[in-house]
Amino acid sequence: MATEQQGKFEVDEAAIQRTVEGLKGRNVDAVVAENGVEARQILIDMIPDGAEVFKSTSETLDTIGYSDYIRETDRYKNLSLEISEEPDRERQRELRRLAGVAEYFVGSVHAIAETGEVLVASGSGSQLGAYVFDAKNVIWVAGVQKICPTLDDAMARIRGFSVERHHEWAVAQGRAAAPMGKLMIFENEQNVNRIKMVLIKESLGW
């Protein structure tokens, strides 16, 4: 069983600041929230009324209450809700593909190196195209326990704790545990202001 201490390094204020600077050096605009409540409000304030939004599956977003917020609000064109309410499997798959080019794509990540690299593991890879290029704006939300000293440490976290924890989550959801299908290592963003990261000073998600 994956434990909270696996893949977790000591993260103090200095480590958080190094990570913020590392992210900014790679054109990721990073902000720090004291807790999930503050992070939720920061996220709400980042997205304007009327925007087209897709929310990726994320335990972190569930925990801070953003998943409930976006499901209940009428401020946005909610692409994730449209997909979940579509009864036709083929049409649902097509809507999911089109959601990759959303105006705002909100999700989380699995590991962040203090040097600014960001890692995301995925079974299907459905969110990776949006993160890498397709979405107009990307917002990542993550607890600071995902910060790792180096890229090698971040990779070890992914291949150890994150994969094992995902298997446990899938089984709890009544799904079959699936292998990691795709792995994204984000090095740099060419478009200034396209990607934002909200780091939360709490242990949230996995």
C-alpha cells in the first residue's frame, strides 16, 4: 500500500521559494496558497465569467472544493459537465477530444522538481495534449508535498508512490488497475502567461 511518506521530501519555505523561481524560469507563473480554501478562491478568481472550462479528474481539486464549485456554478461553459452528461459513448469520446482545446484547462500534476520541471503520469494521456500545447490556458493545482529536490527524485516519486497510489484509487472506484500509459516531463513553455501553477501549503492529492 502506498503511504503518505513515500515519494515525499522535506519541503520548507526555502524549498517552496526555489520551486516558485524554478517554475517561473520555465514560464510557469507560480503562486502559493496557504491552504485549500485560499487556493480555491485563487482558482475562481483566475477564470473570468463566460469562459470555456474543462476540469480534469483530480483528487486535489475535489478536496479543495473546486470540483463541486464548477459543477454547480453557471459562470462558465462547463465542458467536463457536458461530457459526463452525454449518453452516447462515441459522442462523449469526441467531446473529450475537443475539450483539449478548451479556453481554460484545469488539472493537477504528480511531481514538481525544485528546478522547475513538472511531471504528469497518465493512463490514457487524455489531458497531456492540452497541457503541452492545445489548451489556450492551463492551470495546475498541487500540494507542496509533490515538490522534489531534483528531476531524478521527481521521476522516482512518479514511478513509485504515484503509480501505486493510482492503482489503489482505481480499485476503490471499482475499476481495474491499469499501467502508466504516458509520462510527460514539462521543461519549458514558450508562450508567456499560458500556464499557471497554484501551490498549496498542504498535503493534498497524490
